[in-house]
Amino acid sequence: MNQQKLIDTARMLVAGDKGLLAMDESNPTCNKRFAALGIPQTEEARRAWRELIVTTPGLGECISGAILYDETIRQQKKDGTPFVKVITKSGIISGIKVDSGAKDMAGHPGEKITEGLDGLRDRLAEYFQMGARFAKWRAVIAIGDGIPSRGCIEANAQALARYAALCQEAGIVPVVEPEVLMDGGHTLEQCRKVTEKVLHTVFSHLYTQRVMLEGMLLKPNMVLPGLSCPKQETVDEVADATVRCLKRAVPAAVPGIAFLSGGQSGELASARLNAMNVRFKSRLPWALAFSFARAVQQPALEIWQGKEANVSAAQQALVHRARCNRAARRGEYNAAMERT
């Protein structure tokens, strides 16, 4: 493990007011989104969509790293150029999703455990050879009647820590993603309490597994009320609750926090990130960045519709959302940007 290279890569991923583009949807998830828009659910359609993303002009001005899926990291442009080569040429660092998904947790109804540790050391070595320099593992925590349980939080935190240690051994920066889901009727305060508890547990396990905090990134949820909660707090209230939670739970040694969008609209995700940076940026030990998937991709996907004639317009929509998020990192995003 080259500690300095890990530290340098982690810092590069949150440098220049840029963020991460999560394009690591599994094939079933990608197919589901295609089906909703009448796009063929084929390997070639997925390849064409990903080529549209990685060849978007100007993407590297706003995006520092792209998280790929196993199929994606092995794919090429129509002319035979590997996607990783295209991404690198754009000044973007290639990353890879390495978990194998959240499965029902035995003995814990309504809760999930993320699998994928078996064989991970060998897979990381292969991904490193293919050009990946950071990785992602997502744990899923639901809020509901009697959940999350201590057993679920502990098991997922331990898996995240073991994954992170294996990544660093392989020379790969781990992006640690404990996601407290937006689904449900829970309040903002309930989400804050659960998120804080989850983060404390995750960092306790990271410490136990000797993970170097300077060579990792955190990818958490924002602190939000559940989607069906009758009270939906303002953008500033969400920003305050989120930062207060993070200050209590995330060590200063971590170089950056890159939020997941978790189903938020692109505009709302940008506005909330912007509010955090406007109100707190100068007083925080870590960078507040983004690692959005749907909140960047969805408008472009709806324009593309699987048609070659729509590629340019879709790319413009994609880079627009990336630029909005870079502005949010600077505290310069506003609603007028959505009309330009």
C-alpha cells in the first residue's frame, strides 16, 4: 500500500470544486430505467448510453471521478477505444462499484446486508490493472417500525470497513457509502439520529480495521425527512441538520464527503448542496462534494430515448447538471441557472 498515492488520489477526487459521477447502475437497474422510457434493454443500448456519457464534451471540467459497473469498465466506444481510456483522457479518474448488492438480512425482517466480500481481493487487483483508482461499496439502512436494528447497522459497518481495508491494500481509494434511505414517513430529526448513529458505528469499524482515513472518501445521504413525511423542511433547514450531523460523526482526517442523491430531483440536490457550502464551507475540515447518479443522468436519459439523433442534446443536459453541481460546491448555484 502506497499511502501517499491513496491520499493524493482521495484529494484529487474532491479538488477543484468537482465531484463524482455515479454511472455504476447494475444491468437490471439500468434496464429498468430504459424500460420506463421505451429504450431497448440490451447490452448494446447500455453501451451506447455509457458512450454518450463518457464522450460528453466538457464533462471533465466538473467531474473528477466516474464510478463504473463491472460491465462498463470492460466496454469500449464503437471505434474500439476502451471507456477507461476515454475517461482518463478527459482528466477524470476511473472508479468501480465492487459490492454485489444488498440482500435480505437473515433474522432481520425489512433490513438488508450488502454482500460481495468473497473474492474481493482478487477482483480489486484485476480492477487496478484495468485502471480503476477508487471503488465504491453501498450499504442500505432503512428507517421504520423498530428498525434499523443494532445488528443491521453493525453488520453493514463491519462489511464497509473490511471492504475499505482491502481497497487500500490494493492501492485503491475506498468510497464508503452508508445510505440511510429516504423511503418512509420518518421525520428529519429521526433521520439525523439514525444517520449519526450509523456514521459513528462505521468510523468505529474503520478504525478497528486500520483504514487510513486520509485515503478514503465518505458518500453519505443528506439528512432528510422521509418522502411520505407530511413536514418537508426547507433547503436551509436540511443543510443545517446535515452539517450538524456530519460535524458530530465524521473525523477531520477524512478529505471529502461526496453526497449521494438518493432519489432527490437534480434541482433539489443541487440547491441543498449549495446551501451547505454557502453556510458552512469556510468552517469545515472536509470538502462537501457530490456523487450523484440519477440527479445528473435522468434529464439526459429522458432526452436521449435511445436515439442517435438525440445524443448531442442529451450531452448538453448532462453537462448542464454537472455544472450546476460544481456551482453548488462553490456556493454559487441558484434557480436562474436552470433556465439558461
